[in-house]
Amino acid sequence: MSYDDHRPASSGADQARTWAMLAHLGGILAYFWIGWLPALVVWLANREKSTLAVAEARVALNFQLTVLIGLVVCTILRSVPVLGVIGRIGFIAISIASLVLSIVAALAVQRGGTYRYPYSIELVR
């Protein structure tokens, strides 16, 4: 018997759940402006299929694009002399919120559920 004989077969549902988790976990990278990229890759790679991964990647992508818009606004505010402090605090707050909510979403999907972010503009349908 080889090692592969003892390994359980990976089902399509497990793979879809893994892809969905990766789409949500991409939000960890929001501080570096690329939190939307993993969700976009998962969504584009799986969009021909009707799976959990596609639905969760779309939700994650919409949230991360909303986060990106917030980060751009905060960066613009940082360049305004009077509002610079608000921009800096907002940038950090949005980054931390993206980090925490992305982890919560990934854990919800890992447990077999779905996750909807509290604030998200639906840009991708």
C-alpha cells in the first residue's frame, strides 16, 4: 500500500471550499493594495462553474474593491494638510477591518457556511 491509498479523496465540494477560503483570505493583503487580486483570480478561474467558490469569490471581490476605494480616499485625505491625520487613521482602520473580516469570512466558509460582509458595494455581479 502506498501513501496515496490512505489519503481520502478530495471531493469537488472540498476544493470549492478551499478556493472560497483563499478568495476571502486575500483580504489580508489589503494594506498592500492587492487584497482584491486573489478574489479576482479565483473568480476568473472558476466563473464558468456554478460553485461555492464562484459565489464567495464574487462576495470577497466586491468587499475588497470597496476596501480599495476606501484606501484610495484615505490616501487622498492624507495629502490634504488639515485632514491628513483622518486619512492616516482611516487607512489603518480600513486595513485592520479588512484583515479581521477576511479571516472571519474564511473561517465561516471553512466550516461549510457562507459569509456576507457588513459593508460592501456590489460592483461585480
